Amino acid sequence: LLDFDGPVCSVFSGIPAPDVARRLRAELTGPLPPAVTEASDPFVVLRYAATQGRADDIDALLTSLEVRSVQAAKPTDGIAHLLSALATVGVPVCLVTNNSTAAARTFLDKHDLGRHVDTVVGRVPGRPDLLKPHPHLVRTAMARHGMRPGQCVLVGDSVSDVQAARNAGTRVIAYINKPHKALGYMPQARTRPWPPSPN
């Protein structure tokens, strides 16, 4: 199980994530909470949009921006070799991503990597509540391959990836691709079980 944004490419290469968040905000009306107004993460805006009954159209806009952005993305160093090597030894690969399936497929097709990827499990349109760290995407990926948690490992570069894997009961490899993640960022994942405590 492989996260897409980070391990495979930098999704927001063509349109930086803060710009995507700004474009999503521009579609919302009324005063926005400070956390949303200041957010550089498009998923923060998407989650807020869902509370306003705008999940579907904001998700559709985000998908279109992701698809445009990945046109400029380059494969992460070594990913083509890794995917080829896994295919050679018969290890199935599934992308498990909070990004859209359309963006992941667009990137894989452009770089001829899709032949090494068995399945893409992207976010459920209009359901940001099921994004990682929720275990839904990881469990969906395992179910599609008929695999149990103990037979899989998720490679991801964010706290939410680590949490999602643990919440789904599978193993995880934290891919540290930025210095701040090695300096105490990833270990935070140990402190948040799923489901979250109501308190």
C-alpha cells in the first residue's frame, strides 16, 4: 500500500497547495473560521465545505485542480525502480491516497507507471470524513486485494498515513522525505488511536 503525494510524486507541483486552498475558499460564502481562512492545506477547506453542505462541488473543483497540477509533477526519485521491482517479484501495489483517483491515474498514465500499480483507492467524492487518518481507504485497498492487515504494509510520508495504517491494523513504513519529519514530526502518530475519543 503506497501513499501517492510524497512517495510517488509531489501532487501540488503545478499549482501549489496554498493556491489550491485559496481557490477552494473563493467558492465558499459567508465568514469563514480563522483556521479555514489561514489554511494552506486544501483538505482543511474541503472538510469545512462538507459542514456547509458543499462537499460535492468543492471536491469536484479540488479534483480538477489536482488533475491539472500533477501534469507538472515528476516521479519521486526511485519510485519507478521500486514499482518495477515489486512487479517483477509479484508483489501487488495499491495506491491509497487522500487525493482523487483521477489525479493519481492521470499521473501514472503520463509516466507509464500504471502498468505496475494494481489498484488506486482515492478519496471518496464528497466524503472528506473518510480521508486518512480514517482507516476506510486502507481497508478498502486491502479488501480489493483480499488481503488481511497482517499481509500488508503502508508506505506514507505523513502522520495521517501512519495513523490510518495503525487504525486499520496494518504495518506502516514512515517515508521521511523532509527534514522536519525526522525531527519529531512522525512520532506524533503514536498518540492518536481510531476512533478518536469523544472527549
